[in-house]
Amino acid sequence: MQEAGGCLEEGNPVLNSSFVNLDKRFMFVEVRSVEETTCLMQLDGVKYRNHNLKIKRPVDYEKNPMVEGERSVPRLNLAKLGIVSTQVDDSDLKLYIGGLSLNMNEDQIKKVLMRYGQLKSFCLVKEKDDIVSKGYAF
């Protein structure tokens, strides 16, 4: 978060990582401010060590009263970290890419696309087994 411009103060924004389960690959993290927590949510869907990160608020978050931040939430510069998000936001810049070879993997398709510019996000749509491509991407 620090390198991508997501910290509002000096130092580590993570105050506590109270529970880590390595077998199921999850952990609970406490961040020092509402704004930095919201900023951290921008990493949801980012591929890290061959796994897509799932960053969510606690289940009981909606039951709690909304806490408003006093400062604006910084926008992470994921490109600075070399990260391409797997969450493709609906916008005028979103492209449908069809007719892809079912034999091509994500890295091969990204390599072709990056000939035309930087990728902000990329999602190769796959079958339910999450292995076989359906032949299209966003």
C-alpha cells in the first residue's frame, strides 16, 4: 500500500493480523483508519502468488453503524506495483475480447494485449472448473 500511494500517514497501516490460517489461506487484518481500510479493498481480485486475493469486510460490518472517514480515500496505483486486477469495472474503457484460443493461458493473452498498452485489469472467463477458458475475456 505504501509503494502504491495508499497510505495517509507514515508507517505500516496494518495494526494487527490477529488470526492466520495457512491451510485455508485466510487471515484477519486490522488497519489503522477507515480510509486506509477502504483503500485496501482496492486489492480485492488482484492475483498474488498465483491466487486471486479476496478482500472483504467482516460479515457483521453491515450491522454496525456506518463510520464515515474524515479524509478522502487514496486511489492505489497498482500499475506502479506491476499488478493487473482481475476485477474489471464497467466503464467506457471496458473491452470484450472474443474468439480466443482455448489453449491460451492468461499470461499469453496478457502478453498479446500489452503490445497495445498498459492493462489496468484483465479477466479471462473460465469454465466452472476454473481451469478451461471459455474463449473470451474482458
